[in-house]
Amino acid sequence: MCIEEAVSRGAGRVVVVTTMTTRGGEHSETEIREIVEAAQKRHPGVEILYAWPFDTDRVARFFADEIERFSA
């Protein structure tokens, strides 16, 4: 697991990011959060953050910018 590898390399802070951009999925809503919480218990001296949920306005702007880029 990437969290374990980062901790073994001496990371004092790990930020976990998912590629799922919208809410509503079991994996991003529950499963990843549970994995992060369990890792935090195993490594109390390391700050482990789950960067979720994403700001929907920022996600929409990102996709709009990409659509514009490919439409040019």
C-alpha cells in the first residue's frame, strides 16, 4: 500500500487523493476513508489526510477548462 511505503520512507505527512471526482461512490465515500483511518491508528506519529471530498465548483471548472482546451 502506498501509505505504508511513504511512512517507511520517513514521511511525516501523507495526503491520500482519489481520482474519483464526485460524491456518491462507496469506494471514495467509505472504503478509502476506512483505509486512511486504519493507517492513522497504525502510525500515530504521522499525519495522514484524505483529501476528500473535492470542491464541486473547482472540479466543474477543471472539466470546463479541459473541454475548452480540446475544443480550440
